[in-house]
Amino acid sequence: MSNSLPSPRDVQNACRALGLGVSAAELHGGLCGWVAGGGADGPEWLRRVLVDDNLPAPPDEPLEQLRRASVAQLEDRSFGFELLLLPDTEATLYERSGALFDWCRGFLGGFGLAAGQAPSLSEEGSEALADLAKLAAASPQDDGDQEDEAALAELEEFVRVAALLLHGDCALGPRHRQRLN
């Protein structure tokens, strides 16, 4: 199974082709939240994440590649999980921070659908989820300096680790407990 995410541009084009009202970042966040919350990672993921039973099954590429790579990365013990944000390294701070906040909104939606209202979280998981909710409610700023660039990089790393922590609490933990019983 490949751990490489498709390009954000390919995912965005697939979203447009299917008439989805989400960005590539938000869709990836929703998928990761769904899987982290314990949702099944099968071919129905798109319908479940977007809460639309009328959606077609995702085409083999790139949305199926997105699913396979995201699941593999979340399960990777070497913490190789990546966020699918923006294709253009020349994107403005506004665009990149907006994509991160979109990713967080998607993650919260998918996570809530899979984990339910009162998921069993560690103290760190509860704090991480609360912090992701704050980021999801944030708005990007129009301009910034090197400090803001560094802060965005730190936020991206925090979001990445928070997603892995929540996946551990809700997906890996229960799975390992089942194997022990």
C-alpha cells in the first residue's frame, strides 16, 4: 500500500468533478477525522464523511489513493502522517493558514461522525480536540512576517500530532484492547 498522498491539485480537481462543496484540505481533514474517530476506511468513506448517501463511490484515483495513503500514514508507527494542504509553495500565508483551518474543520466533522458525542479520550486527546476546535474556528490573516510563518509551521506540526493522538485514542487503542481480550 502506497503511503504517498496524491497532489492537492488532483484532489481538488476530483472534488470539482464530483460536485463536492469542499476543498481538498477539508476533504482530507474529514477523511482523517473519520478514520481517527474509528470510522471504517472502506469504499463508503466519502458518503460517510460528507453525510450524503447519494454520492457515487470515489473514483480509483485520486480519492482512492487519498484514502489508502491516509490510512497507511495514520497507522504508520514511524509517524509519517502528512496533511494535504496546498500544492503551491508560493501560496500566501493567508491561503496556507486558510487551508490549515479548513483541514481542521473537516477533521472535526469526520471525527465527530465516527467517534460520536462522547468519545473515550485521554486527557491529552481531550485537550488536542479542544485546540483543533479553536483552530477550526480561526480565520486566516491577510499578511504576516517570518514570525507568523514560523507560527504556521508549528501549528501544522501540532495538528499533525493531534490527529495521530486522537487516532491512537479512538482507533488504535480500542483495536489493541480487543486483541488482548
